[in-house]
Amino acid sequence: MDTKYNQAPTEPPPSYEPPSSAIQQPVVSSKPPPQLRPPLPLNLPILNELRSKRVVLASASPRRKQLLAQIGLSNLEIHPSTLPENFPKTLSPFEYVLRTATQKCMHVYGNTIDTPSPLGEPALVLAADTVVVAPSGQILEKPGSEAQHIAMLTSLRNCKTHKVYTAVVAMAPLVSARDPGYALESTVEETTVWFAGDVSDEMILAYVRTREGADKAGGYAVQGVGALLVEKIEGGWDNAIGLPLRGTLTVAERVMEKGAEEAVEDEFAEAEE
């Protein structure tokens, strides 16, 4: 026999059917599926400090509450501001959201600072405001009717791109009680959103009638069914939802540090005297 050729394999060729031993019958169980274990909380000094203190969110938005819960701030007091949001739309979007969020924060801070609580006065008050801005510069808030809602989304689709601005303001009492008695920090973030050009009038009408976007700036929720309208996002997705988490954590940390620094400065001044 010519040894330069290998002998043909004696095993049968592979089968498209799995071996009988690999076929498993489905197991029927009356037990509920196991719950996924939530991730451990973020071990950051600012969050560890705030978890044991009184933190007030000056917003009724369930989306903002949910975003804060994701980073471990779940034990929040919810005190939305009741002041009208009536700053002139002639302001720049940056100035408009910053003024509105600052007004919300200061109003709620004043209402809660002396409110009795087992945890004492608020260690931190957070407020935010979000607007959608068309390329023309027009500030879009929440639609006031179904007709306005349809017109708003149609305009955003036709414009292709628009901006989302969110201002976050944090306030904390000064340990030293030095005038004005509080520290304040703020940030404003910008996100660009592209609407899909092939979104039909039928899709817009169907979305409007879900009512998902009726209470949202710009009339849509990018984290929900409204994602069907969006082609892409440049910038923070959480900013488009209504609360940039990284910026929120930064202003919270800065305002808490500022309150503590005031107390240290006062102690140092007294020691020098």
C-alpha cells in the first residue's frame, strides 16, 4: 500500500442531528426564576456620607429619582418646587435652565431647612431643569396639548438635530452658619440628539397617543418608546433623560466640601485670635 496517503477515517461523518444524550427535555418548575443580585453600592466617600444623611430632591420626576438610585442614593425626600417656571424664553438656553434650576433649589432649600426630621436639616438639596432647543434657538418644554405635541415632534424630525440642556444645582448648609448660611454649586450639560429622518407622520401620531412624552421636555423619552424616534446621541444619554449623573455627583461633592471648608476656616481664624 502506498504510505503517502492516509487511510480514510473509519468514524461516521458528523451528523446534523445532536446525539440523543445531548437532547434534554424541558424541566417544568413551579418555582419562580431566581432574581439577579443587584450590584454592590458604589464605595465612594461622598456617597457613603450622603447615604446616612438627609438628601432632598427638588423634583417630582421619577426618572431623576431612578437615576440617583442607580448610584446608591435611594433614600431621598421628594419636595418638588411649586414656583412657576416663567423666565423669559429670550434668555440663552444655558441661562434659562440654570436660572430655573437655581430657583427650584433655593425655594425647596428654604422650605425644608427648618422642617423637622429625625435626620436634622438637609445635608444636600438637589434640583435640575431640562429643556430641548430647536436649531432656531426656540426653547421647547413640555407640550401643552396633543396638537402641540404632534407639531413639536414633527418639527424636531424635520430639523434632524436638536440640543438638550440640563442644569443641576446643589445646595448645602454651611457648618459655620456664615452668611448667607449655605453653599451653592451648579453645572449645565449639553447633548445633541439626531432624530431619524425616516420617522413617518404615522409613527409620530402613534407615539403621541402613547402619552409617554406628554410630561417631558421636547415631548419624547429617549429611554422609552421614544427611542424609536432617535437615530443617535452625542453627549451624555443621562443628560438627555434629565439628570447627568457624573455632573450631579461632582456638584454634590463640591458643595459638601465647600460647607466643610467654611467650618475649618472659621476654626483656624478663631485659633489665630
